[in-house]
Amino acid sequence: SSTLDHLCIRIEPFDEKSITQYLMEESVTIVAAGEGRLGADGVGPSIYIRDPEGNVIELKGKPVLATANRVNENKSANTK
């Protein structure tokens, strides 16, 4: 049993339609897609897939909404 929930990889530019089409053409199992999900940098688009060994990999786009902590860090850095 693994202790890893999933591995996240940032994809830029994130074109969900093109990425999904490519994955489907390559017969990659798509677990979930099409929803904004909260990550370390904020809420953004993502696609969850399974690799050949069954591990879940999140392909994550740039956040469209920053988390409160990240916004506060940026404000602090700008005032120094």
C-alpha cells in the first residue's frame, strides 16, 4: 500500500480541451476533469489521470484564484 495520494504536475499553458483530447487519443484513463480545485497556490483547473501502474497524477493549470495565505505573502513581500 502506498502513502502517496497523488502526484501533481503544473502544466502551462493549460488548454484543457487539447490536453483531454490528447489523453483520450493515447488511451489514458481520466479520473476527473473540468472542475476548479484548491491547490497549494490557489484554485485552478486540473485533470486527474492514472498512470500504467495505477498511480493518480494531477495535471494542474495556473491558479485563477490565489489562496488567502499566498495573497498575504505577496502583500508582505511588496511592503519590504
